[in-house]
Amino acid sequence: MPQTKPIVSVVNVVSSASIDQKMDLIEITKKFPETEYNPEQFPGLVFRLTNPKTAILIFRTGKMVCTGAKSEELSIKAVNIVVQKLRKAKIKIKKDAIISIQNIVSSISLGGKIHLEKAAKTIPRSMYEPEQFPGLIHRMLDPKTVILLFASGKLVCTGAKKETEVYRSVHNLHALLEEKNLMIYDL
């Protein structure tokens, strides 16, 4: 009895942002002592938020990278919160951040097991070397994503730039697995 819909959960959204100006990272650490900045080890400053739970890397070029958000909206919100906090602390930021989503990582449960050996032979653009990695690596062209398939029926989807692309990738792959009789459901 096939499960009707895969269960998808977004686990990490990575976005990049730019405020198009140079930043004084030492000034930021003075005003925000909870930030982490060790230029000998890493050129960026780490600004952590608890809500949404994210880490925003700030570079002196004015570029930022946000990781850890659970949705596109939360990733964008996190960057805007950091910009607001910096402005409140009298750090001059002339322009609003221009933000773009770079990668969405999701974990998915299909509700049944996958016959990986057969899938490796049947699904195009797939690589399966169980001695090196227990999952099958499938490169989807439209939308352009990479999906890791595990025998347990769990998937990891990466490379999407919109949440709708995650759902489309999973739907297309699940339909292909069903069509080729590669799903095994316990009754």
C-alpha cells in the first residue's frame, strides 16, 4: 500500500547577501561581544541569532552568508534582523541587503524502502557505489538538484534554490520510483 505523499522537511537554507559597502568587523565585535571573529582562522565574523536560529557570516566586503534557517523566508528574515541590529548599534549601513537563496537542503521520507541495486541500473544520471557510500546519488536536470537515495526510503535533496523545486524534485523522483516498481512497501 503506497504512501500517498512523501514527508519533506527543510533542514537548512543557505543564502548570500550583500549590502554593497565595506564593513568594520572590529567595530561590530566591540558593539556585539557575543559575535565570533578570529581573522587568523577565518576572515568572516559569525553573528548568531536565536530566533530564527541561524548563523550569519559577515565579511569586510559587505557580503554575508546565512546558514541554518528552516525556510527561505526565515533565511531572508535573519539577514534583515542582523542589518537592523547593526543599524540600531549606530553602524552605518546605507543600503538594504540584497539577498539570494543559494541552496536548500531537505530530508524526505517516502514511507517505503527503495530497491537501490535496481534503481542504480534504471534511473538515469545515477551513481551507486555501496563500498564507498551507502546511498545512490541521482543528479536531476529539471529542477537542477542532487538527491541521495537510501535503501530505508529516506532521501536528502540538495541544490534547490526554491522550496517549490524541492517538492517538484521529490515528486518527480517518487513517481519514477513507483513507475519502475522500485519502491517496497511493508503491508
